[in-house]
Amino acid sequence: LPEFDTLAESYAARGYHTAAFTDGGPFNDNWALGQGFELHDNAYEGVEAKVDKLLGHLDETADDARPRLLFLHTYEVHQPFLPPVDVLARFRSDPDYDGIVRERELELRAMIAKRGTEGALRAKHLVEDSDQYTAADVAYLWDLYVAGVAHTDHELGRLFDGLRERGLYDELYVVVTSDHGEEFGEHGSFGHSQLHPETLRVPLILRPPAGAPDDWRGRVVEERVGHVDLHATLLEVADAPATQSTGRSLFEGLRSGDFEQRAVFAETASGFNLGSAGRGFYGLDRAA
């Protein structure tokens, strides 16, 4: 899509080496989200494999003196929630639970063992007929989710340790975020197809490199910001022109101490995808 300048293209134009390690989904060629990355490794493999590949890439390109833009994406904490069995064992609130969610979990694990990660595409299998779930069913689904969060947290720790071992951690801006949260029946739904706080409020952690002002560290921003602001923020890191960005750099607020409150726009295409009528313009749900 030559009419759009991606973040990776902006960084590449400033002399950065750009590499992305993504877990499939919308990062395939149809969406052009890999546009601008010098290296784009895209396959559904899980967070462990992605961390291994990113660290291996750093070793293979250790002689490359260019600054880096590194992007790691994982579906680890996403439907279907299938954390490693040993991690799940630590988070089961009821070790004896053997209800419908457990049955479906085992079906998916068997499918993946037989057919590979192709089986993981049945993302909603764990929540089919969820309107009939008992409290125990929901509790086990939550256990699966929390175990996935813990596993991902561990793997990010392994990534950061690897960056430290290579002398890179203190030189990098590190950003951790997610594109959506999850509902667990709070509004009559499971998943992320509705615009409620459970789906809209996501982590956004920005860790500046060594030398950043001390009052930036540990700062919790209570005002509302959005992912569009993250794009503007990272453009400022590379001193790149914001040709198409509509967000505001978070550094503006950090420098001034004032984050101007404004509306943040959100949209879900679930109504369109389901063919539902009367759900906003062209079947899209929107919120601000």
C-alpha cells in the first residue's frame, strides 16, 4: 500500500534496521502490516518461539551498527486460551474441575497435537454455547487466561534478560501493549466483540532507555490515551515526520506534566462480520 507510510517505513527511512516476529493472523500479506520491515517472520508458533527467533536474529546481526526497530507479536493470551500444561497446573483454582470448558480444551490440544497449529484457528471453540456456562465453567476459563498471561510474562522476562545479556536493554525504548482485552460474561458475552471497559482498557507500558528524566520512571498516567498516540510517540523517538499520524506523542505530556484529556475512538467490526442489522454505520459498533 504505497499510499500509506507505516511506522517501519518511517524508521527505515531514518536508517534503522527493522525486524518483526509475528504470530500470524492479520500480519499476513493481505493486510500489508509488514510493509517496511527488512525482515518479517510471520507464522503461528507461540511466544517462546518468537522470543527465540528475535534473540537469534540479534546474534546473527550483531555486527550491524544501525539502530533497531524490533517488533514482537504473540497470540499467546488470546482465544483459545491454551497455556502450557505445566503452567496451567499452577493456576487451576479447582484441580478437580472436568466440565465442558476442560473437555473443549483437551479437544483442541489433541487437534493441535495431530494437525499442528492449524487447529488453533478454532478460536471460539472454548466459548461456544457460553450462555449455558456455570460459575465453575467460567472460573476454569479464567484460569486458562491467567495462566496464559503468566506464561507470556515469563517469556517477556526471558526476552528482557536476553537484551541485557547483549548490552541492548538500557539503550532501547521498550513498549508493551495489547490490542484488546477480554470479557468473561460481564456483559453477556465472552471474548472481545463488544466495546466495554473490559475490552478497551489495555496495558500500555513505556520504558525509556537509560538517561531519561527520573520523574518519567514509575509514572502512572491516569488520563486517557490511545494506540494512535503510541504511533506518534514512536515517530518522535526516531525523529521522523508525522506525515499521517493523528495521535499525540506521549512525550509531550511527560515533558509538560499535563496530558490533555480528549475522546479516544474505538471500533469493532463484530456486527459487520456477523451480518447483524442496526449496529451502527455499515454494521460497525463505535465508541468514543
